Amino acid sequence: MDSYLDEMIEKAILEDASDIYIQSEGLVFFRVQGRMRAVSDRPPEGYEIDDAVERILKVSGARAQLYDREEKDLSYTRSTGSGREKRSFRFRVNICLTKKGVSIVMRRLKAVTPNPLDLGVPGDLLQLILESLTGGIIFIAGPTGSGKSTTLASITAYLARSRCLNCVTIEDPIEYDIPEGISNIIEREVGTTTLSFERALRAAMRQRPDIILVGEVRDPETAIAAVQAAKTGHLVFTTIHTLMATQVPGRIASMFPADKQEWIVRELTDVLIAAAVQVLVSTGGSNGEGARMVLATEFMDTKGPAARDLIQRGRYDLLREQLRDGKIGWTLNQSLRVLIDSGEVSQDEAHRATNDLALFMRE
């Protein structure tokens, strides 16, 4: 008999939900085409929560482990059928303690698309990547759930299939099984096969990689290691949480003490190739029927001397003007307008995706 967790996963797969939310003393929610909705008529029982945690963490009495670390991030695979009928579904999972007990959030990870253009990744960005295999760093930014990891996995799979490369990926947790193609792929997972992003990055320097995928830059040590890897001839892809491409250098600088911020911006500017922001926008109406998610992007090319000079001088206001004027890329709002004008999304959906009407109307 299927467990409570299996039942929720099967239902989520049938409804093509992107996220599952299970919480002690609360209803189960799915996110379908960007919208939340309750899918249960009762909260899970305590034993059902305990069983779900044990299945995900793969150890008996696993719930007690949460009291040593109040949250855990990991991946989970649900397999069904056997032989030729066997299917596997992968999820990124966060389990944490809450006031009510335990919260489990599962994001479904679909198969890697080896052509980033099929996802809506800008052709300008892909062309810049192909021109920059000798080294540099590219940031993919955006809010949680905007598909940043999916974009990075697709770009890596595309390069692995089209060129013979040595690729090192460092994630927390590993989210996608990237097909090797004609390349060699070394996958590291923080907390399982390495202690930190920073340590794995330094080890990667001795593994002669051509490209390095870093799941996220979240501390100064990782930022320094990523920049150093880029300066020594490696192409580095990573993500960061900002809502504007022009905020990326300042966001990195904010990780450092005041007396080190000018230095890290200078170091970053030498190797920064591009920064992109992405959000997912629903094409559906109020009930979401027949909807799908499309990518809206902001893209900033920073290889030119003018852009790099503005970054070094901290003139992000002028950098933003250049972006709006189309000299070094385009803004997220310009991308959204293209989707609106084409009839692919409504202005309400664009507003819902950005959640900042004042910015949308101003730009």
C-alpha cells in the first residue's frame, strides 16, 4: 500500500504540480502553474508526517535529527513501476521544524532540457557563453522558484553535448542528473560529498575543469573562490538572489566588510561576462486552465569597457540607463512588455510575476 507521501506525490504528478507543501496540523497545498491551492480535506496525522520524513531522509527515527539541525535540504526520488515501465521523479526538498511541528516543501525537478533556447533562455546569452569558454563568470538571478537551477542545468547539458569538456558541478543539493553527452561531468553535493561550496571550488581548481557550475553564491568565501576560478581561465556559472541584473555587483559587495567592498567589485569586474534575471509568468487566466509558464528575462552584457567602467565606479544608476536604452541588453520590464504585446501574457499576470507595479509602470 502506498504511503501518505507517495499518495501526495502521485497526485501532484497527475496534476502537473511544480511544488508540494505538507505541514503538521495544516492542509496539503500544491502549486500549479504558479498558483497555490489546497488539495486535501484534512491535515496529515502525526504518524504520516513522521513516515514522510523517514522516507525522505532514508533513516528510522529521522524526525529526531531535525532537532540537531532545524532544517535539511536534499533531493528525493520517487520510482514507480518496473522494467521498461519504470519511471523516476526527482524532487528538491526542504524539511524544517515549525511552530506546529514539521514542514515539508518539495519542488519537482523535470528532465534536463539540453537546448536552453527551448526554455526561453535568451539567444544573446547563449552566444556570449559560447564566446567565453576561455574564462569568466555569469550570474543567473531571480526570485525563488524562477527556474534558475533549471536554466543552469540546461546550459551545462547543452555545452556537455556540443563540446568535449570537463564540467564540475557543485550544488546543495544536486538537483538534476545532467546527461554527459561527449563530456566528463563531476558532480559534488554540499553536505554529502563536500563540506562547502568554497572547499569544492578550491578542489575544482585541481581537477582541470573547463566549466564550473556553482549552485549559489551565498557567502564571501564562495564569492572569492568563484571569482578566482574565473580569473584563472574557467567559465563559472552561478546564481544569486537579486531582482535586477544591475544589482549583482552590489549584492556581491554587500557580503564583504566595508573596507573590502571596492576590492571585490574590482576583482569581479575583471571577469564578469553577463548577468541575467528571470521570472516565470503564467499564460493562463484567473482559473489557470490551459495555462503554461513562460520565461521573462533581463539581460546585461558586461564585457564592454563602458559597462565595466560604470561597475567599477559604482554608477549603477547609469548602468541601468544603458540597460533601458538597449546598449548593453534589456530590462525585465521590456521583456514583459514583449510578452504582453504579443498577447502571450496579460498585464495582470506580468504584475503578479514581478509583484512590483510601480517599477513595472515606471520602466
